[in-house]
Amino acid sequence: MSFNVLIVEDQPLIALNLQDTVEELGHHTVGIASNMYQALLLSTGADIALVDVNLEDGPTGPITGRTLADTDVSVLFMTSDPGGIRGGVPGALGVIQKPVRDIELVEAIQFAERRAGNTDIPPPKCFIEFSPHGASASEQTKRRAARHRR
């Protein structure tokens, strides 16, 4: 199955590398956006979005991702500091730490493909999964443990 992938990344070389990998997997790149405005303009028809946290217009990746997720796009974040969004982003699948190796990107896209309609699919090792409500699975576990200690 082929998907339409939106790349939201402000560093051109990284964006082009992501595009090459996406297309080698047999998917179509609907566009490369370097800021939130471009991402929202290019998002029509996207099935999956690879979203950097810090874009050309600042740390707008989480807002962009949430907006895309609200339109049923599967959002995968990429950032050098996953802790910056450790609370998660509602609707997004999760985050991969940069630098993203090609094999990690392949695994993350395959996870998004398999995950469509099936929430029992485990994420790849490189991936920090968010809960459907926005918090990562590890953050949810910590919160539950804190509640039980009280």
C-alpha cells in the first residue's frame, strides 16, 4: 500500500534525505514544508506527516502536528530533544530522536502503516509512542505509579 507523506523539516538536506527514503519505500511525497504555514497548505491529501519540532518559524512543530492529526493525518515527530514533547501531542503517534537513521525511518513509517486501524501493533525500538490522549506511554506509567504511591 502506498501513502502520501508530508515532510515538515526546515533543514533542506535532511528534508531531501527523508524524501529519498520515503520514495524508495514506494510512497509519494506530497511536499516539503519548512514552517507551519507551508505544512498546512501542503497537507491536503497527506496520510502521514514527518514533523520536526523546531521549524523555520520557531518551535511550531507540536502545534502543526496537532492540527494535522485533527485532520486524520498520522503524525510522526522527529527531534533531537524528544523530552521537549514528552507530554505528547494529542492525535500524534509519537517521536523519533534525531539524527534519524534510514532504518529507523523505515520502521517508523511501517509502524504508521500497520497502525492504521490496529492499535495493538507495538512501536519500533527507536520510537517513543504517545498515548491517544497525548502523553507518552512512559509518562503515563510514571503518573500511574505516582497515584498509587499516594
